[in-house]
Amino acid sequence: MRNSVLILMLCCTAVLMVGCTKPVEGAAAEAKQSAPGGTAPAGEAKKTESERILIPVEVSHPKRADISAYFETTTRIVAEKRVEVLSKGTGVCLSVKAEEGDRVKEGAVLAELDKTEMDAQMRQTLIQVEQRKTAFQIAERSLAEGIGAPVERDNTKFAYDQAKALLEINQAQLKHQTITAPIGGVVTKRNIQEGLLVSPGMPVFSLVDTGSYVLPIQVPEKELSRLSVGQEARVRVDTMEGQEFTAKLRRINPSVDPLSGTVKVVLDFTMDDKAKLRDAAFARVRLVMETHKNALVVPKDAVIEENARMYLMTVLPEAQANAQSQPDPAPAPDAAAKPEDAAYVAQRIEVKTGLEDSNNIEVLSGVDDNTQVVVLGQHTLKQNSYVTITSAEKELKAREGVSFNEAIAAAKKKSEEEAKKQKEMEETATK
């Protein structure tokens, strides 16, 4: 939005700063070539000054910053510990103790099933156990007194052991009438409600351990040599707009998927970040593949690509530009002069670039830290075009309270006045 507004303001400024309706490209070079020895006559120099078009641009110096190359992809957050809780009991659900979104501990009660029938079976089994125990004790005493047979003692012992086993089965079945959490985590799904008849094997709850959240991504096999455990990634989650998380590469699958030609890579979050995430949330991942420290960078928009070559538009004070184009060095410009008080000339510089991210691009050669690079308005410039340095804040402040239509109307009126004035000057010259 800021750039759009500034572009509109710069367009208006360019029209207002035109000294005539006839554009003069490369005024600096043409003025020198119009006279012998490369020096223009005084009268012609005056004319060149009056016809000069100053194109407003915004400039900045390259800056030093760390820049990285990324592999970008999308995926969803996955919990490595996910449990579908199945009912082992049978009966009508009497109460539900947990809802979706609740955080529960391992062993916590999730629901209770009707235990009436199981309680009756338990009492019946307890009676059988006591009966078999008494019979076994009598048979054992009789054998000790010499009036009983060993086979009778053995049969009563087998019956007693069978009753105890049946009691253990009934106790387990009674325990299954209470549904508990097999792991600690968050309830993500509840499929049970009061009054529902539940049977064994029926899924009743889904639990997710939030401490096991990971981020699986698929990386092309050609990038395998650039992957290593501990490698960082920047992660943005759609459910948490404006926040960026840092994840680290924890595991690289040793095999390549033959269908997709990719390698499964698992990224891990910190425990603090895991507590903020949601299961199956959509995530945008930028895996850091390479980083250059303290690199010279410029905004990506400042670079002009043409015929597979990269260029930057830079500006030099007019005196310095003239000095570079003349055999004899010209006096250096006044260092105390303010940038807005001096005339500048655009220079097109071919550069070699390196890594780039979403905002910046690394410059390996062509410019240095002190170069003034055009970051807005560069696409309308040509070599040796005259420019004036401005900024979004300055343009907006100068036109504060003036609408876009009013600015266009003022520019059009100014242009018409200049055209009329130029015509009158030409008519006077012919007479």
C-alpha cells in the first residue's frame, strides 16, 4: 500500500517538475556533446538546464544483514502419540466425564457404563468361590484324617481354582465398565453420550498427546545432501496469524519415496511452542538450507532483471558523474550540500547476486555499502537520466490534504502552462 501511494505521488511529481513538454533523455551527456571539446556554450547550457526533467526517486544504501536460502513447503501438524479409545465393556452409558478440548491425565475417568448386571455376576461368582473353597478345605481335612480319597481332594481343588479364575474375569469386566484415558493428552473427539448402548470395540474417544506434536515435510531427494539433524526452519501456522515458530530437524527418513521422489523429514518444536499448537493445523514451512552472515543486501524490488542479467539503478551527484565521464578529473561536489539541494544522475550498474529471501537479495559485486541504490522509481529510469531524491514521507507531507484527482489536475494545469510558455518562446525566437 505504501509503495502504491508513493508511485502515484512520484508520477505527479515528475509531471510537475518538467520544465517543458519535450522530454530530454540523458541531458548530461547530450549537453557535453553539443559543442567542440565536450563543453556546451553558455546559452545552450542554460537551455539544457531549463529543459531538464528531474525524475523523483527514492534511494537507500545497501545494508549488512544475515540472509538465508529456504526450501518452502506446506504441511499439517501431526501428533505422534494419538490414541483411539475403544470400549471394552458392554452396557448403557450412564455418565460422560470428559468433553472435546479437555486436557486429561493418564488413567482419568472418561465415561461410566451401567454396572448393574456385572455387579450381580460378581456377587454370584463370589458365592461360588466361597462354596468351592469350603468344599476343597473339607476334602483336604478328610484326606488328612484318612477317610477321604485323593481324587476327591483334587477335584474340589480344580473347582476352587476355576471359580477364582472366573472371579478375576468378572473383576476385569467390571473394571471395563469404567472407561479411562490410556495416555495423558487432549480429548479431540467424543463419540459417546449418556443413554447410548455401548458394545466392545466401539470407538468412544480420541486422545492426542500435545507434547508429541511434530511437523512432517517432504523434501526433494536432490536436496538430501543439504539436510542435517538440528537444521532450523521457520514455521507459520494459519490458526496463529502473525506468529512465527522455530522448529528443528529431528529425523530424516533413510529411504526415498519412489512415487514422489521425496524424503520424509520430521521437524520438532520446543515444548513451550507445542502447548500453543493445534492438532492437524495447516502450517507454512521455510527450511533454512544455507545462510550467509553479514551479507550486503538490497530490496528484491530494486533489482532489474534483463536478458538473464541483474542490474541496479544507482545515483551519483551530477559533478561526480561528469567527472567520471571526462578525461580530466572535475572538482568534487560540495560535501556539505544537502542531497535534496544537489542534482543527481542515474547510473545503471550490472551486479552479481547471491542468496535471496522474500524481501532482500544478496549482492556479491557491482556496488558497495556507500552506493546510493534506487529502491523506488528505478523501472522508469535510463542511463544518465536526471533525478531528484525524495521519499514517501516527504511526498505525502507535501500533498497533505490534496486528493489524487486534485494532484493530477494540478499537474495537468502546470504542464499546459509550461507548454504555452514554451510555444510563446519559440514564436518569439522565429520572429
